[in-house]
Amino acid sequence: RTGRNFAAGMSGGVAYVYDEDGHFAKRCNTSMVALDKVLPREEQDATSYHKGQADEPLLKQLVEDHHRWTGSLRARHILDHWVEARTRFIKVFPHEYQRALRQINATGQASATIAKAKADARNPAVPAK
């Protein structure tokens, strides 16, 4: 359980919070962050990936690592009931970080388009007869 005013001043990175009692939103300062569900990879928009990964596999790996390193029974319980437990996690996602990821993604797409156009200009397609 978190204290009140969680995420005050948070401008980068991501936090995954296990909201066991369903009241985390009341204890979170949402002036600079969005509270998102942790979605399965196939449902998550790739522009919101953190560290180039979808949230669910990243979060599950973090919980698995925590269990391996600490022997935490709570982590083991979460992993044993992953499908249900995942729905209790909340992604705390700073607005500024979201904007930066969107910009990085857009820049990457633009660079790929430019590179393709340059390659196409060097190797023009032969017209079909």
C-alpha cells in the first residue's frame, strides 16, 4: 500500500503499483501522471512501451526477478495467479514521459520513411511491361 500523494513531482520513468485494495487512485497525486491499466501485449499501443517493451512482460519479469532474489511469498502468489493479479496493477505514467515517447516514436517513423525513400531513389523499380 502506498502513502498519500504518491507520484508528486514524478516526470520520468514508470511505476507499477499493485492496487490490492482498489483505492490507489485516491492516494495518488495525478497532476503530472496518468493511471493506466497494465494491458496484455497484444492490447497495448506500442507508442506507450517503456524501455522498448510492452508492460505485461516487463512487469512479470520484474515480479519474477523480485521473487528469485528475495524468495517473496507475495511475489510467488502474484505469479501463481498472474491473470487475475495483473488486473490489479496500475501503471503510473508521467505525462511528460508519454509525450517524449510519442515524439521518439514519431521521429523513428519519420527516419525510417526517409531512409526508405532514399533507398528507393538509389534503386528505382523497373516498370512492369
